[in-house]
Amino acid sequence: MVDIQDAGQALKRYFGYESFRPGQEDLVKAILNGQDCLGVMPTGAGKSICYQIPATLLDGLTIVISPLVSLMKDQVDGLEDAGIQASFVNSTQDMDEQFLALAQAAQGRSKILYVAPERLDAPRFREFAQHTKISLLAVDEAHCVSQWGQDFRPAYLGIGDFIRSLPDRPTVAAFTATATEKVRRDIVYMLGLDDPYVAVTGFDRPNLFFDVIKLESKYKNRWVVQYALKHGDDSGIVYCATRKETEALADDLTKAGVSAVSYHAGMDAQDREQAQRDFVNDKVQVVVATNAFGMGIDKSNVRYVIHHNMPESIEAYYQEAGRAGRDGEPARCSLLWNESDIVTRRRLLDMDNGNDRLTGEQTEAVRAEHRRLLNVMIGYCRTTGCLHQYMLRYFGEEVDQAAAGLSPAEADKGKSVPVGHPDTGSGGCQNCSNCLSTFTTIDVSDVARAISRCVHDVNQGFGSGKIAQILRGSRSQDLLRRGLDRCPSYGALDQVPEARIRDVLNQMASDGYLYITEGRLPMVHFGPKAAQTVSPDFHYEIKRTERPRASGKVYGGRSSST
Ligand code: ADP
């Protein structure tokens, strides 16, 4: 029987680390006790050690199932360097190499064997597994088993079967960075985890400054260029939603004198590798990329990650933003967004037809789940509460409530509330734009009422652009041709800027007063709370952010903190 002290010694002997990080020790302990487990930790938090250390101490073989074939060789080389016998079997090897790797593992000359999930179906591998003592099966990126998630890999569905086919059931340890309840439940069910120990940990990244900026699309490139120029010595990643955007922004940066490259799946492999190498070796300062960039990239001194659009989920955002500041030094994660990002994201979701393993009903259910994930992301953009706390709450990690400042709900109640402002003593992380900002509320009840009336007047038959035009009293040909100038609410808000009307309308949609349909021609309908807008007590506000504290400690990026 091995105990946790042996594990501590193995950690020092093989990896040279003095102590486990929070969460690691309990997972190692569970595995050594033969208990199944599920470790939920972000990328870079140290999941691998949770199964590598037990692997060195357990009798038989540890099989690691990983979808990342391209990283297996590096992982195995790293283990061998540390003095742990390891090997891999995958499609990059010829038959002889595969045979050799399996023979070594069967003879006990490897403690750890990496395979891709597709391998579990191969007859030769099944045969090998029947005759080899397997103590531990570690499933990396375990969320790929779930059709609710965004990275579903059909081959993961075979893992449960594979485990059941083994003569002696090994301990099964699953690891993921994905936080949603549905996906976690799916992992437990699909892999057949038996009363697993579940640990959620390591999501807090106190050295990252989180920043949310609402900005019209036409100003976004300029903002990024200015930021890059101001932080001329720093490495940064800018994530864009489309290939076209990455190229246009890389162009703008280059013209302004910033050394920048674009990176997306449409480029040929050689150019992509070159761009990645130049960035990792500090030959290029900024990489402007789609979400194709980043998997397995180990660059510790990324000082900023800017999102040019709102991502599809908090998971995706945290994964990408988390590539900043791996060295533990201050780094900044800025998210630029506006209402049209939401419309684009919703439209993309509508167009996604799922995969052919799902029935129409299941596809609709998965889509509804993805909509929910998107709404949590929208909530991050809109909240006035601490951004660190918002994410930690979402990931389900225990948070120190005393240090959490006001909750978003509390903050939303007041007027002109300084949320977690350091000078007010109300707590907060002091390391996100919300905790360093003040929010003033503007009474827009009349605007909201007029919007609601207009939706009624046009019989819920138009989109938000037309509603704004009608309320502004536009003389557009299309509007006049349709006779919309005879609508009772025509011109009712002729003194209110169009951007304000759209802002209020979109907020009403996310608050449930309105509902914007999600087809190709989105229309404004009434939402479940629509009736409240005609009540004499109806009161509606929007928030304006004031950012007086640009000289805050890390606010201006690393340069102002050193
Ligand atoms: P993940 O699999 O969660 O993405 P890794 O296992 O690759 O993360 O670990 C990320 C980095 O953290 C690695 O360089 C690893 O060696 C290091 N690390 C893991 N555990 C510890 C620890 N207890 N002490 C110090 N460094 C650690």
C-alpha cells in the first residue's frame, strides 16, 4: 500500500517540486486509494502530475487517453527526461514502432502509455489490454466524451466500453478544464466512473487583470493598435472571430509599426508553423489569430490577450485569455465587445447543425445548452461585479466571500454604485476593470416604454434596426414605402441617439422584456416580462461605466506595475 508521503517524495525525485499545488494532493490520494476521480482544473494548472505521480507508484501500467496526438511525443520525452519510463502508440508511428511500444508496455518496461481514443478499437490494442495489468486509466480532456460540450469527439464514446471489456477494472481518473454541470455529469455517466472523488481547483489566476470594454466595431482595430504601440516591448495575442478579421488587423498593426502576424486554419501548415515559431521565439510581437491558435503552445511571457469579439462561452474565453501571464507576472486580458457580437454569436449557433449522431430533438437540446453557455458569456460582459469572482463562481471553485466584494446582484440594485472600489473598502479583487470602475445608472424607462409600444405597433414583425429607425422618425425610403411613418410610435424618440435605443432594446432582450428571434432575419418579439412595461410602476435603467482610475496598479498593463 503506497501512501501520500511516497507521492510527495516521488514529486521531488522525478519533477523536483517541493509540494503539490492545491487540489493535486487529494486527487493523487484518491487514485492511490483506488477511487475513481474527476479533476476539473484549467489548462496549465497541473493535471498531468495528478496521474503521473500515482503511475510511478502503482504496480501495473497507466494508460493515458489523450486526443492530442501531436503532443504525445513531447510528453513522453519529458517523462523520460524525468526518469519515468513512458511510451506512446499513435498514427504517427509505423507498424514496427507501434508493435515495439506495446511490447515494452506489456513487459512492464513502460509505466505510462499514451494513446488516442481511436486506438481503443484496434484489435491488436484490445488484445494487448486483455493481457496486461492496467492499474490506472487516465482520461485527459474528458469533456470530449460529452455531446453537450463544444469539443465532442465521437471516439471518446468507446472508452466506457473499453473499460468494461478489461478483465480487471482499473481505477479511472478523468480530467478536464470544462466546468458546466451537464458536461461533468456526462463524463461521470459515459465513462462509468464509480462514486468518483471530484476536485475543482486552480481556476484563480490572481496575476491576470481582467478587463471588459464595450466598443463599437469600427473602433476596435484602432484600440488594439494603440494598445500594442503603448506596450511595444510586450508579447500579445489578439483573438478574432474570423480569418478575414485576423488578416485585416494584422495589416493595421504592421502598418502602424507593430511586428504582427496572423494565424488561422486557412493558412498552409508551413506558414502557420512559421508564425507560431516566430511568436514563441519573440521574433514577432503580436499574433492575431482565430481560436485555431494556442493549443499546446508553451509561451510563458505573453503579457496580454485581447479578444476582438465576444467568445462563445466562458470556458473558451478563460482557456484563451489564460494563455497570458503563465510566468506568474502581471498580464492583462481585455475583452472588446458590443451588442452586434451577440447577434453574430446567436446566428452562428442557429446555423450549426450539430453532428449526424444526433436526432433533430437532441440537436435542438444541444443548441439550447450552447445558448445557455453563450448567455453566461453575455452575463460576463454585462456584469458590474468583480470579473474574477464571476468566473470563479461559474467554474464552481470555492471563493473567499469576504474578499469577493459586492455580488453583481447587490451591485445592480444601487445607483451610481462603486463596485468593489478600493477606496470604499467594499473589497473586490482590485485587479479587474469592474473593481476599478464606478457605474452610474441612467433612467431609460421612457425609452424602454416607447420601444415596447413600437414592437406592439408593428405587430412584432420587424428587427431591431427598423424599430430604432421608426422611433427616430427616419425618412429612409424603405420605411416610407412600407408606410411605417404612419405607425403611432413613429418619431417618438427623435431626440434619442440610435445607439442608445439599440442598447436599451438589447438589454431589454437579455432581461426578458423582449425576445429577439434567432432566425436569419431576427425579429423583435415580446418576452415573458413584456407586460410589466405598461405598468405605471415600470422603471428601467442602463449602466454607464466610468473609468477614472486608468493609473491603477496593473490597469495600464505590466509597464505601469513595474
Ligand atoms: P495541465 O495538464 O493541467 O494543462 P500540466 O500538467 O502540463 O498542466 O502542468 C503545467 C505546468 O505546471 C508544468 O510545467 C508542470 O510541470 C507544472 N507543475 C505541475 N504541478 C506542479 C507543482 N506541484 N509544483 C510546481 N509546478 C508544477
